[in-house]
Amino acid sequence: MSDYYHSHSQEFIQDTLKADMSFQYHFFEKYLENKGKILDIGFGSGRDSLYFQEKGYEVYAIDPEEEFVQHGKELGLKNVYLLSAQDMDYKEMFDGIWACASLLHIPSKELKNVFTKCEEALKDSGIMYVSFKYGNFEGKRNGRFYLDLTEEAIQKYTNMEILGTVITMDVRPNRNEKWLNVILRKNRG
């Protein structure tokens, strides 16, 4: 993965930074109970972290790519860390987790463990937004590894409660891909 984003980081930033995610933001925020702490996993261009930070949330942004971490700092993001979802070790710290088009790069054999780490990172009744390309595919496509999921398939990777799912079309111009958007809630401890 690193090779792809190392070579294409500027192209990726330009392609995603201005994408209109207002529908997805609303879908997530309507389940959040307060303007607390949000963890943005695989923040990439920094678009979403910047949005949440400007809305008054305390945002922690993690990404395994140095180019994105540097860009995030240049954007003015406050808590930016070079860290993969597989290596995070937060405990009951966040009111919400935003994982937009990031966990789809994790192989299925590792995904359940990553969802467990996400659940551990959330406070009781914390909310998580996650999105995957819609379908049943696992493998390389266009130089990157992808795991596409359906509403049924995601249930086998997490113990969190599914509060809502919605299928959307890609918000970027000239993209005709469907996306699975899911809201999960950590069960009270």
C-alpha cells in the first residue's frame, strides 16, 4: 500500500480534498451525542479531519503514510499521528470514530482485529462510521489492495451494533462506484 500512496499522494489529495461529503457527515453526526473526541482513521487528504475540527470536535487523525501526515500538519490539523489502524492501541478515548474509505485496504483476515481495536478505542455507546466499496471482492485493483463489503458481510467482522446502513454513489466526478456506509455503536460495558 505504501508504494502506491507514496507515488500518488499528491494526486490522491487533489482528487479527494474538495469532495462533497456532507451527506456522510450528517449520517454520522446525527448519531453523535456531543461535540467530543473523534478519531479519523486513515485521514488521507485531511478533508474530513478538517471538517470535524472546524465544527468544534477534538480530532485525532491517524494515517500510516508519511506524506499524508505531513500534509495534515500543513492543513493545520492539531493531533496528527503516523499510525496504522492495525497498530493503534487507544482505550475508551473517543466519542466517535470516522473511518471513511480506509479500512477497505485491510485484508479480511485482519479486519475483525481492527474492528476490535476500534471498539476498544470508543467510550461506552460510542459511534463509528465506516465505508467500503460495495460488493464482494478482495484483492488488488488499480495498484491497491481492496476489500469490498455488503451489509451482510460486514456483520461477521464486528460485534458492534449496526445502527444504520446506506448505499451511496461515489461523490467524486466521473466515478460510478457504489459505497456501503455503516454506523456502528459500541455496546455499553
